[in-house]
Amino acid sequence: MISSAIEALYIFDQHDDDSILEHVYRSRPASASVVLAHYREHLVPRPSVIHLPNINPPTVLFSLVQSPLLFLSPVSTEIEPLFVLEFLHRVVDVLEEFIGAPLLASKIEGAYDVVAQLLGEICDAGTVCNTEPNALRDDVDTPGWMGKLLGGVGLPGSSPALPPSGGLKQQLSLNASANGPAIPWRRANVRHTSNELYVDIVETLSVTLAPSGRPLAAFANGSIAFTSKISGVPDLLLTLSSSGGTLGMEKALELPVFHPCVRLARWKERPGVLSFVPPDGKFVLAGYEVNLLPSQPDMKSWANVNLQLPVSIEVSKSLGPNGTDFEVRLIICTSFSGSSSVLTSKPTLSSRSSGRSTPVFGGSSTGPAIRDLVVTIPIPVAVRNITDLRSSRGEAYFTLAENVVEWRIPTKDAAAAGSATLRCTIVGPLTDDDEEAANGFSFQSTKGDYDENDDAYQNAVAEPRLVPSKKREKHRDLRKVQQNFSLMPSSACVSFSVKGWLASGIKVDGLVVDVRKSRGLGEGVKPYKGVKYLTVSRKGVETRC
């Protein structure tokens, strides 16, 4: 039977073996020092799930690295791996929400009282209970600035309040009437002086291209981040659209995942419409995956697919007389027609909503622009050096420790459409001829024997050196080209970011605050609304060569 219980949580400093926190929920799991020693035995990069059969009891160790901290959770029973890994991610998110990001050992040690309460509320006796930061704020006592000030001078920051008269039943009824119906993901009695709603859609590209330029695989993994700073309990309606209408939206968004606040029935009735009561603050509303290639792989249509990427690369190898040069050609396109852009991303509001529309934050009136453009070229380990890096735009350099060539193009140079080239010359491993030439010594013999009494070599006149024929030179150059072919790069990838544009073409059509279903908004409240699009490629566009 598959269990769903967390046994323990250990937090370490990633750079040493000091234990920062040990929290045991149930049973008798392996100690922190034992599991850490077995974790260190594996080579970097270490897997997230490690089976440890040689300890008692046999344990499966789950790990998460959140630099500079290491989170470990040992489990001795059969359990769903994704359940434990998701638990570790939720713990990190909650700790960042309460004690601030980035997570540091000093922060956890300085706020241990808050961290202990959080770990107890998140998981009780091994059962995961509450991982929503909004709900945890109602259950966990966090010291305010006055409490910290009084605690610093040795005075109690707060004193226990006397319970109201009238018994426990009256107290519970008063609390229920004051707080209203409980929403697990939203705090009670939320109040904001400035009411704001922001939608951030971020897509990460993962594209692989053949040497001919034909796409082998092309996906866009998107996430919809939502920031809600609005009083009361608002009921929102977010409408997304893409080319093809409702049917196109249903086909475009593959494998969607939603926050628990989203009403799934409304999405099934109308794909692209998200109805929800948001948590207070910033959260991930939904995630999705879009296949940028045709759904039915027809070879003729597949070969003619145009992904309309803002950047593409071509690699030419074995150039020059000895085949020691390679050239990378970068094609930059600044046309973003047919996709989400700054000029087409203003949400339209219906008569039921209250508020005003705003353009994309971080964009400009001239349209999207390519930023952080970097071309990364992995180099074989046998290459000793790369000389004569000549680029028409930006700067390029070779890192021997990582065996990569990085070509960085500033934003002002990437703003101009066209092509840019980078040509490099490789230096391969030393051969016997190279070593002899470097030492200034070479031994050539036309005979296989040696006569110590023969002094003819002392009196003989040196014969002129034979000049190799053109055919022999051509054969030698061809052999060098073949030898240097294995030193050529096999792929190149490009990283970039574009604000105000999405590769999938998804855009926000409307963001509505339903006044009839919302509570506690107040009369005349007009929330400020904003939308932002961002497409990112972190070495995600790769070209084979």
C-alpha cells in the first residue's frame, strides 16, 4: 500500500556539513548525519531521488537544492515520489514568503520560532495539512516591528489576552461571524489602500532544430502569475484567447494545471475563461504547455513550418584550408506580427467590471525588443584553445574550464534586424610533428641501419630537400580536415528574452471583477489592472550541426 506520510525534514548548509534544522514528524527515520553522508557519496549532479538500501531501515532519500541550502527528506515506506518533492517545494515557497528570499542559514536560525510553527502547521504527524501562505498567516504568530523592538531590550513583545466572557460556544460564534466563510487560500479581513491586479504571462521556449533548419521539437511552457492586492473577497473572471477562437484555445493549451482557487467547471464549459477568488498577494494561477508544431505530423507541412522565432542560428563547420575554422550565423528578426504584443495586449473590460485597462508593463510604444541575447557553443574536450574570435556584433570569448564559446550581443546591437556572424579558429591536441617542430628537432632517416665507421655524412654535401607535389599537399590537407572534423562543435544554442511578446500567441482579452459575487470591495473601488508578457529562452533554442 502506498503511503502518503512525511517522516522527517532536514535542512543543511550546502557548502558544509552543519545541520541547520532537523524536524521529525513520525516513526524513526535515519538520522540527519547518516543520510547526508550517503548523499555526499553520489557525484554531482546528484539525483533528486536516491535509494539507500544499506541503512536500517532501507530508505529513499528525496532532496532539493535551494542555494545555498539543501533540503533532505528520508522515507522508509513506499510513497509517491512527486508527493515528497512537491512537499519540499512547498516548504521552500512558504519559508521564502515568511522570512524572505533568498533563504539563508542566518535567516532560519534568527526566526526559528516562526519556522517551527510553519513546519508544524504545514505537516502534522506526517500528514500534509496546509501549505497555503495566506491561510498560514492566520495560524502562525509572526513578531511585528514592535515585538522585535521590545524583544531586543529584553521585554515581552506581547501579553496573553483574557478570553471574552460568555463561554467557548459564544466565542466560536463570534469568530465565525467576524471572519465569514473560510477560504483556505485567502486570508480573512484583507484590506489594501491601493487596489491593484496584475497578470504576468511568462513562456519558456524549448526548441530543437535539425542542421537543415527543420524543427524537430518545439514547445512553449507557460505560467500565469497573478498579483492580487485588493480588499475584501473579490470574484474575478480572466479571459484568454488565441488564434482559432475557443477551439484553438482548447488545442493550444495542452496539459493545463491550475491553482485550487480556479473553478474547473467554468473552464470545461468555456476553455480560456478562468473564474476564481484569488489569494492575497502574488501566486501562480495556472501553467500550460503549447506545442508549436502541427498537431498531425505531415512531412510536407512539417518541413514548411515557420516558428516565427525572433532569433535563429546556422553553423558552418570545417572551413579554411585545414578545416580548423567554424562560423556561426545569427539571424535576428524584429517582426512580431501575429502574436501577443504590446499594442494588442490591453484587456477589455465589460460593463460588470470596475476599473481601467493599462498597457503592458515593461514594454515600450515601439513594440517588443530582444534582450539578453547570448549564443552558447559547446566545444569538444580535445580542443586546446580557440583563437581569432571575430564577431560582427558584440563580444565573444572562450572559457577553457567549461569548454564553451559565449557570444554576447548587447541590446542596442540586437535591436537592428539582419544577420551577425562569428568565426573562430580551433587549436587541436598536439601531434608528434607539432612537438618536434616546437622543440626545433626532427629525425629523418632514409636507411634503417647505422654504421659507426662511416664518416661520409661528415664530408658529404647536404642534398636539397625534396618539395612535395601538389597531389601530396592536397592529400595532407584533406587528412588534416578529416582530423579536425571531430573537433568541430556539434550544436549551438541561443538564449534571449522578449518583453511584450508570446511565442504561442496567447493574450489576455479581459479581466473582470464581478461586483455581484464579490464581498467587501467597497463602493466606488476601481482596481488598477495591468498585463505583462514575457518570452524567455534559457539555452532553449538549439540547432544541431
